[in-house]
Amino acid sequence: MALRPDSPNPKPRRFYKSSAVAEQECGFAVTLDGRTAKTPAGDRLTLPTRALAEAIASEWAAQGDAINVAAMPLTRLAFTAIDRADGAHEAMAMALARYAQADVLCYFAEAPQDLRARQEAGWGPLLDWAAGALDVQFVRTTGVIHTRQPPQAVAGVADLARAMDGFNLTGLAFAAGLFESAILALAVKRGRLSGLDALELSRLDEAYQEDRWGVDAEAAARTAGLRSDAVAVERWFEGLGGV
């Protein structure tokens, strides 16, 4: 059965008793009662590493009487990588380049000084890391007015993305959207930061306001969801390992 995350019935009944991983010629398949699971497009749910396949199989095993796709972030990423990445490789690379063009880490506050100090302490080392480890030099700016990054920096990020396989690029595109930052996405991909650390760096301004004014229930729920996604994307990259 191919589970569609966009189905009119988002929580179909569980139709299997057990999930497992089976090594096949093309990789490691997630199986349900011994049969390879399918993606929404009908392809085999097959992953390039056993570690990632086992992590996804555990999501299927954790389902109750109904299948909650929203609670299966690794499965959703796998669906995207298998069904869409090959045909959208260049589009995803360019999406990452657009995040590099307006990377959140490049916009430092004019004031207050304690917020600026937090940004300098948290963002400065990542910009230095990007210049050294990625050979991509970003330009810092003060305030919120858009400042164009050097074309060679944006092109460098796009080239890094193009060199990745579909599974890594899918995770990278997801991470960049989550953090609003190509730098943070690449830092998690390379193991420079944990997913949660990257998320906290991406929302320094928001956290500063929360410290001053408090957090309402809606904002707290939204942040909890973001943290869950940040943990998931870190697990995705860990599962892929060196692939």
C-alpha cells in the first residue's frame, strides 16, 4: 500500500502488524509484514543506508491503530527524496542558493546591545566556519534591509548543493527552510551543529523577545513543532552517514 501524506483521509487505519528492514540490490527496504512499503508515487521505500532504513521502520512500528503521517518526519523526507528529488535536483539547489542570498545569520541588530552581543557570539563563529570549511564568504549587514550577497558566495552554495545526492539534498532543502539559513543547514549536514542548536541560533531574535515579554501557548506549540523537525533533520543526516 502506498501511503499518501496529502490524502483526504490523513490517518488511514494501520494495515500491518510489523515493520522491518530488508537488504536488497538497490539498498535497504522498509518492509511491512514482509512486503516492501511504497511511496505515494508507488515506488519502493528503499533507503541508501541501513541506519536510515531502521530509523524509518521504527516510525512505522510506533504507529497505533491509525497511521499519523505528521508524526513520521523521516518517512515524509524519504517520500520526497524518492518521488521528487531526481526531477527537482536543480530546483532544490537553487532554493538553497536563495536562502544563502538572504541568510538570517547575516542580519545583525543595530540595537539593543545585548541582542547584538548574542548574535555576535552565536552567528559570528558560523560565518567564520562557512568561510573556512565551505570556502563561502558571506557579507554581514546591520538592520533588516536586504543586502545582496556576493555572487560567488551564492554560486558556491548552489554548487555544494548540486554535488549532493537526492537524499542529502532533500534534507538540506528541508533544513534551510526550517532555519531560514543555508549556513545553518550545511552546518547540521556536516555535523558542525546539532539540529536543536541550529534552530536556536536561527531564532535568536525571537527568543530574545520571548525572554522580555513571555511566550503564549500558540507560540510555544509552534516552537515545539520546530524543535521536533530540527531533531528529525539531524537524525536524517546521521542516518545517511557518509552517503
